[in-house]
Amino acid sequence: MTIWQFSEAVSRRLFAINAVNLLAGVGMLLAGGAFLRGFGSQFVGWALVHWAIALFGGLSGRRRRGSLPNPDAPQVLAREARSLRRLLWINSALDVGYMAGGQWLARRRGSSEQMRGVGWGIVYQGAFLLIF
């Protein structure tokens, strides 16, 4: 599998997984309680953001590949792999930040049940991204 194929597969997987994320979030929003609505709101919001990332990532990868004279040259594949690896490391650091921020929000003194749900929803989504 080339880096181009891997990148496409990641985009497709992210899009598909977040269809489930969106459905779960809508279910939580409709289910009732304040905590669950807060938690579910993060599923819906992050699903939409992930869809945008998957769409943009897939389109930009195809555009970049099409613009290169020899996209399958070993040096091009190595450069693209380094670039993707760097992007994933940066995103991993951001994911840890999301989780820390979500935990702070969930545990903040005086947070409502809905805000606690939002906070723990952010923690869950950040953990998902870190594992993904």
C-alpha cells in the first residue's frame, strides 16, 4: 500500500466512523437528560468536523498527487509519508490538549450537568482521535 492509498483509506475510514458518531450523538440528544444532551452534542459537532477533515484531506491528497510529475517516485512517497507522520504527531498533541480541556470543563466547580456532559464528550472525542 502506498502512502497515497493509505491516506485515502484513512479519509474513508474517518468519514465512515463518524457516520456512526453522528447517529449516536443524535440519539443522545433525543434521549433526554442534560448530561446526555451535552455528551451527545460533542458527538454531533465532532462528527461534522471530522467529515470536513476527511473530505478536505481526501481532496487535497488527490489534488497533490495529480499535480506531481511522478507521484510514485520513492523520494515523493518518502516525503509524503514524513509529512503525514508529522501531521499525525501534531494532531496527537492537540488530542491530548482536547482531553485536558474537556476534563477541566467537566470537573470545573459549578458546572451544570449539561456542561459536564460536554466536557466528558470532549474527553471521549479527543481519546477517539488519539487512538484513531
